[in-house]
Amino acid sequence: MVIARSRLIAVPSGPGPEALIAAMPGAMFVIDPEGCVSGVNAAAEALLNASASSLLHKPFGIVLRLPDSCLTGLREYAVFASYDCTVETQRGVKLRVDFHATPLPDHDGWRLVSLNSAANAQSMGERRSG
């Protein structure tokens, strides 16, 4: 609130975390302490060709089969990144992605995972060098 001319005036607050995650152009997953998907954005639904309702409350390891390096990084309590790795959807589709996992401060065990398509970045790099 802001005080102006002896009156209180409500100032609208900024967007909440849910709105920020929803607006991100990369696929975002909120993972709870049990390792289950607690939230996804539209980019995650599009990347996996699956609705949020089919992804929520499922173990993340079922939603995506991850390489061992990503699984290890996901279990750690630090920021983790793995570039140009191959993950597999529950439908068996293999995707090349850049994988990032970040612990959520003040929320023990919670993680934010982002996936960005690595194929597009790799293709651009190959065009420049070749």
C-alpha cells in the first residue's frame, strides 16, 4: 500500500510465481519432495504432447526417462545443468534437450526443472560452422 494525501491507496502487486512459470517459453516442471510433478506450463505440455492433467501427480521419472547424469543432478541440493542430453517421453519419443534443475529456496525438497530443445541450438551452430 502507498500513502498519498493522508489516504491509503492500494497498489496492485506484480505477477505471482504461477504466472511467471506459465509465461516462460521453455518447458517448466515443478517437482515436489516425493519426486512427483506438481505443476507444468504450456510449453511443457507442448513439448511432451501431453495435457497438464496427464502429467500432474505422476513421478517425474515416469513422465520423462532421464539419463543417469540428470537423475543424479535432480537429487542434489544444488543447481544442476546438463546440455544436449537425450530424454524419452512416456510415449517413447526421444528428445534432445538442455536440462536444468534448481532447488526452490525455503521449500525443502522442491525443484524447478526446465527443458529447452537442444536440437534447434545445435542445428544453428552446425550451420555456422559448416
